[in-house]
Amino acid sequence: MTNAERKASAVNPRQLVWIGANVTAGAPFVLVPGTPQLVVRAPSAIAGTYLAGAASFGPRLEAPGLNRQVMPVVEGGNLGLACNALDDDNTRAVKNRIAFVLRGACTFVVKAANVQAAGAVGMIVVDNVAGSPPADLGGTDPTITIPAVRITLNDGITLLSGMNLTPGNRSSGVVAVLGVDPTQLAGADRAGRVMLYTPNPFQPGSSVSHWDTSAFHNLLMEPAINADLTQFVVPPYDLTFPFFKDIGW
């Protein structure tokens, strides 16, 4: 690789992988099948697979996933925050649909509780700042029974471009699936190679030197400490020891 290619790879979310033999061999024993994703089915102009951050609350994403129309929560003519109980128009709009809301002003579990109370069967949170990949949705609330994901601001703008924001409208035109790809390990590419953390913008001290946040089970060498980590650094608990072997320890 050239220096320019190295620089570009460091801010290319979920496209840079570790090819060490020991980590790759250990990955199937540590990582579970099922990479979170948002698949847009319609309209064709924005159809495709989008990066998604999973929620720590509510049910785990599954395959084939929740296939529904996506309906925006509209507040003041714009994409809403869903920090308060939804009004009648928004309640009619999101019932039996996937609610589409903007990050900010309140916690993710408050948003989920409000759209769930209005009858939504899923939730997509659009980030309110630029950056990729989308982080997971944090929080705890055992009463949340609907799946939820976070997507980037740029992807949210793309989805909004295909939506009708008329209050009370029951057809946005956007159909999507919240789920996982069961053929891909969570935190690895389709060839089973574990992904390195390459967010855009670059994060000093974390970028490239850590595993991607999509890895699950959670790994010691992710950029944040997760509560479910153990003291063991070998498969089937973790990939730290295989990584040290790969670099010559």
C-alpha cells in the first residue's frame, strides 16, 4: 500500500480487516453470526444495505429481520426527536411501522418507549452529527420490546430524500428490514477476517489499533470497555492472545 492508500484506509468504515492467521482462525469461536444491518427495499433510488449500530435494549436483531414501511416522526415540519408522547398524527403514522427519529435531547430508551407506546414495531435513530460507522444505541429499559438501530447522518438524509413528511401520512414510500446477515460474523467481513476500527473522522488512539465496534461478543481491544468482558483473552472469550501471536509474541 502507498501512504495515500494507508491514510484512506484509516477512515474507511468497516472496510479494513486484519489478515493474521491466528485471529482469523479464532474468530468463528468468539464472534457470533449476524452483522447488524439496515436493508432498504424501496424505493429503488435509495435501495441497498446500510451500516447500522445495534441497541443494547430491546430484542436482539434477527434474520430474516423486521420488514416494514419506515415512517418518520414529524415535529414542526421536520424529522422529530420523539422525546415526548407522540401526537395523534404521528401515532397514526407509526402504528405497525418502523418509526424514524432524530438523535438528541433525550435518551434512546425514551425515544423507543414513546414510539413503542404509539404502536411502532421498530425504531431507526438518525445520528445528528456526521461520522461513520454508526455507534450502537446505549441504554437499559426492560419494557422495550421493539428492535432499534442507529444509522449515520448521511444515510439518514438519503432515506429522508425518499420519504413523505406530511403529518398523518400513512405511506412514506420507504420499506426497510431491520436485521442481521446470518452468513457474516458480527465484526468480521464476509471472508471471516476481523474488521479494524476505522471511523470517519479519525479517532486518535483508537482508529486502526482497535477492533470494530460491531464485534460481538464484545472484545477487549474494542475502543470502549464493555460490561460483559471477562478476564480471559483467549478463544472462545476473546481474540487478544491470537492477535499477539500474529504480531510475533
